[in-house]
Amino acid sequence: MKVYKFGGASVKDADGVKNIASVLTSTGFSDTFMVISAMGKTTNALEEVVKSYFDKKDFEAKIDEILHQHLRISSNLFEKPELTNSEIQLFFDDLKAFLRRNKSPNYDFVYDQVVCCGELISTKIVSNYLNSIGIDNVWLDVRDYIKTDETYREGKVDFNWTEKNFAALEKNKFYITQGFLGSDPNYFTTTLGREGSDYTAAIIAYCLNAENMTIWKDVPGVLNADPRYFDDTKLLNKISFEEAIELAYYGASVIHPKTMQPLRQKGIPFFVKSFISPNDPGTEIQKKFQLEPQIPCFIVKKEQNLVTLTTADFSFISEDKISKIFKVLHALKIKVNMMQNSAISLSLCLEDKYGKLDEFLKSLEDSYQVEIEKNVSLYTIRHFEERSSYSFYKGEELLRQIIKNTLQIIVKEA
């Protein structure tokens, strides 16, 4: 089978859904498994619902806003939208009912039970629309197939259990399912990490021993830089799995960091193509590919925090001290994107996705002098040219580091 993945930008409105039908007609859809994200910015909106719920604000008004957005899309797709609208309404009724009866104070648990609605509704709308125009498909609830542990918001996949579930599927069909979601041993919903739909597609490709996997984007393929932040970007025609893993690790937004490992393990070819121009070649990722063309790749991660820890008693930053610091970072799910140490200080570029930075700093204040620069940017240049002077950023350079062919610069933007 082939595995396709369409992100939120591809299904943000009725025209986007209709375009998916055009892509499928152009490329074929027999023996295909299609993974779809939530529509547009629905996940962000549902995150606001969770926040309002815990802040004891009117979360139901926010839910109603999201409901009406989906009903409008449905009304623009179907001549008779009543059936699909009733299914959409049921999802949102169930969501409200869950929040009214929920007793769990666990933010991450509630987050996963709420945010999953985006993918469930988007896939139901797309599935119904495609069936209505003669593209027959089977809608699946991916939570019945991808099994994880109980780490909410970052579920760890049980590949043995998951692979057995997919092995039982009937072949020679066109399936539509959700990205980003799984379920724990008690069948509560888990999510695989923000932007995890690419990873979902890779898990499915791995379990099905897929012929190939394609992620459909609103860009021509993998570019050497994000066009939102850099000028004169160029398409990368071919990339090795190893290079793609490095780019994803450093923050290239077009590829989810976990996506590469299942595909590389089974040598499944991976394409990134444009849903605007589906017949263009895009980018191909395979084993032993050389980067083509051989050019520098630029990556930026915004909203970072540069923390410098200096020992209060001027003792060395030894291995045991670093180990204790990283143990706290791991427990608080704070990601380290760059580190540099001297004899008595340690500088860390941290990504505080879960709002735990203050807790981390408080745990260290008795042993370290702490300096912090918030809201800095981390620029990474893969295959940088030593003789080139890079002037793509404006602001104060706080830290610079070179490891082999990779240059990283932390900047306080002007």
C-alpha cells in the first residue's frame, strides 16, 4: 500500500477538501492509506478550549465557535449536508459532555481527550465528501490501531501491538484515518506530540510495509530554508534519511522529528510533494542519497530561552552536575536545543513547550547563579560555508557554536 498524509493547511476550507479529491484523481488512490490532520487552526482553537476549562471560563462558547466553522465547511461541500452535520454535532456534544463530567485534574489527560476531536471531525468530513463524489473509502478510528503507553501529549507507541492491529486490516481498499492520535491500554485517547500526523503516517507505513509514503504540503517539497523567514529558498531534490533526521532534529518544520526512524528501519521511500502541483516531483528521501543540490540549509527556531548557570561556589561544572540538571529537564519535558559549557558555567538553549521553565529555574537557584534571556532565536546552518558571512538575522549575537559542518547562532532579535 501507499500512505498519504495531508496536513491542516490542505483541509482548511471546502476548496481544500475538493482539492484533495483532485490530487487523488491525478495520482490514484487504490491500495492507499490516507492520514489527515485537523482542519486549519482547529488544534490551536481546541487548546484554547482546554485552557478555558482549567481557567474556569466559558469553554462551551469556544466549542460552539469551532462547531460552526466545521458546519460552514460541510454546508459548502454537500448539497444535502444534514447527515454530515449531525455527525459533526455529535462529536461536539460528546466533547461538552466529557468536560462537564470530567473529574481528572490532569491537564495533559484532558488535553488529549479534547484536542483529538479536530482530527476525528476533519476525517469524517473528508471521508463523507469523497464517498459522495464516487471515491469510495473506509473511515477508520486510528485509536483502535495505534496503541501507546499512558504518557499523555507524548504517547510512546507500542509497535508490536500496533503492528498486529494493522495486520488484521483487509487489503486492496482506500482507508482514511486521523493523524496525531492513539490510545492507551485503557482506551483513553493519547496524542503523539504536536504536529504528530507525519509520525502517524510513518507508523502506518512501517506496520503495512508500505511501498512508499508521501506528505502533501503547500510548498514544492523540502526547501533549504523556511520561506517565511529566508529569501531565495531552493528545493532539495534528494535527501538521505540521515540528513532528513538532522534537519528535523534542528527544527526544520516541514518534517516531524520522529517521522524518519520507522521509514528508515524498513527502507520505505518517502516523498514530500505539493498538493497545489501534485504531478511535480517534489523531494525524495531514501537511504544513501547524497544531498542534491549540495547547498547550505537554514533553520530557525523562535521563542527559545538562553539560560546560563554558573556554580555558586565556583566549582567545576562536572559530569555529575550536568547529569542532575538534565534529569530535572527530562522530568519537566523541557527540550535542550543547544548547550555549551566552560569550567564553571553551562549555557542551555531551552524550548519550554509545557510552561515549566520557572519551575526548572527555581529548582537550581540554591546551587547556581542564573542568567536568562527569554524569547531568543536559534539559527542553525547545515553545510555552512566557512568563508561566507551570513547576514540573514538582525540583532545581538549571544552565542555561537560549530560542530563539524553545522553552525548554530543564538540571537536576541532587534
